[in-house]
Amino acid sequence: SLVGTASSGSCREIGCGGHDETCWCVASCWSFNDCCQDFAAVCPEEPASVQLAEVNFLVTTDLHSWIEGRRHQPHLDANLAHVASVLEHLRHRSRAQRRDVFFFDNGDVNDGTGLSASAADHVEYLAPVRRTTCST
């Protein structure tokens, strides 16, 4: 089962978006195998719908290269791969609809990470990720 077997709580009791000491009622629980037993039935996810305007901006700030996400904060558990995925989906959708999408990251991609301190030039390990997420 995709739902964590250790969980004994109930999203019906906890509420969607919450958690107790045994399980979680948030979408990221699937990744960590700690969903409450009734999560899928009580908290069904609706697919996100994005309406593109003629010109669209995707702006990120203070990512600090979230390579591994924020496991201790499930409501913020996204990583740089998620940003790249969102950007790629927006690019495909915008091309199909003949709309413009601009991506801006306004800083702190290198500073404050283990990767930035590991390379002599501070960007050796992050540069390939940036090239992938920022190339057209």
C-alpha cells in the first residue's frame, strides 16, 4: 500500500493539511510514506490549474539551492527539481498557447549551501543545475 502502515491517525479527525504524532494529511506524505490511512479518501487532491496570460512571470527568491527540499516542513517541501519541472511545464504550455513565460531567480542560489562551500569557485557543482533550469 502507498499509505504508510505505521499511521493510525485519521485525516477526518486531524483535518486536511494537518498531522498528529502518527501521520500526515498533506500531499507530501506520499513521498515520505507517512500518510494517515484515510488520506486519499478524505483529502483528494485536485489537479492544479494554471491560466496563462499573454505575459507571465515565474519569480523565485532565497532558494538557497533547495537540493533536498524541506522534509521538516512538509508544506514547504519542494526542491530545485520541482522548480525546474514547473518551469518546463509552463514552457510547453506557453509555447502551445503562444504565450510568454519569463523565469527570474533573484538570488541566493549559491550562498548558504553545502554545495557552494564545496567547490573552489563556489558554483562548480551548481552550474549544471542552473544551465538545465535556465536554458531555453
